[in-house]
Amino acid sequence: MEYKEYGSKNNDIIILLHGGGLSWWNYIDEISLLENEFHIVIPILDGHSGSDTNFTSIESNALEIINFINKNYNGKVKLIGGLSLGGQILLEILSKNPNICECAIIESALVMPMDFTYKMIEPIFNLSYCLISKKWFSKLQFKSLKLKKSLFALYYEDTCKITKDNLIAFMKSNSNYEVKNTLSHTKAKTLVLVGSKERPIMKKSATKIVHLIPNSELEVLQGYYHGDISINHADDYVERVKRLVR
């Protein structure tokens, strides 16, 4: 796993985990808004463009990040945030190490397995993967994700570098993840975010997460889609980060 780092290492540490198929630029605007007050670390998750390791599981990514925090930051950081696949990895981190961070932001994390989706991922990507490098197809995918237009060049460059095997692997893991009951042991002050325009299963997942984490709060973001706040509304995301850590 590779790590992007910004801001002085003397400041409190914030780790941000990007969504599946994205990369460090998931938080490109947050970096500039936070790096004067915090040290920002953004791991490039396994199997993604810029990573040095193929994707195997959510659990293996979680262990890698735990080991990184143990080695570099004496086992604890100020805050960890994660979107979608990154949010699932964060949940796994909290399940394995309840004291690893003071605060957490879990955004749009699925914790209710979708069996049909899981079964369809491999045949769908076996048929469609050859289209990913086609700019017209990538633009359609980009539009469906509701990402702001300024990110398209980064999105297109990085998605073209993700192998079919890695894409299938992390998409299957994302659709099949089940949260562990040990999540209830975490001590982190946690904010769970979900968009009002997300699928019902995402809202049910957010509710399940809040029921498992003792010191947690659910916020349904009115008018927001999947990943909308961290990708498209950095000011709103940073405001919540600062409110949580104070």
C-alpha cells in the first residue's frame, strides 16, 4: 500500500480512505482545507492506480493500515474517515482495534450484503471491462457517479490503470461485506453519513452501523448522493471533521 501525506507531521494525524475505483483525489479539496492544521495521510488502497499491491480483501487492507498506524504513530491517530469501500475498511479497522482513533467519519458504507449484485459483478465486468479505456464510456460512468466535472481527467487516468481482476475483487468485496459485532467495542466518537438520495440499503446500513457503535451519530444529508459530501462538498465535509475533533 502506498501513502500520500500532506501537512506538518507535528500536527494531529487524520487518515482518509478513498472510495472504490477512486484514489487520493477523492479528498483533493479537503487536503488544502486541512493541511495547515493537521497532518493528512491518504492511503492508496490495494488494487487501485498508484498502489503497489493487488486487492485481496477488506480485512487485509484494514490490517495494513493498522500496522502503518502502529509503526508510524504509536498506534493512535486523531481521526480516520472513509467513503464506501474506504468506509468498510474503516469499520474493519475499528472492529479490530477499538482504540486506534479518537474520532471517525463513516460515509456511505454498505454493511448489508447484496447477493445478486455479488453474483453479477464478475460476468458484467468480463463483458464490459474492455470499454473502460474508451473515453465516451468513461464519461458515462463518471456522470452516473455524480462526480464534479473537474475530476474527470484524474478519474479517467486512474480507472484505465485498474486491472480487471482488481476491479472485480474490490467490487465483490464491497457488495459482500458484513460488519463485525466487535465494532461495538470501539471508543471512537463517530459520525455516520449517508445521502438522502442514496439507495434504501445504504440508509439501512447507516442505521445498523449507528446501532453498533456506542458513541455515534447518524446524519442523513438532504439532497446528497453516494459520496457526495467528501467528493463534491469539501467545505461541508471539513466543517464536520473540525466539529468532531473539537
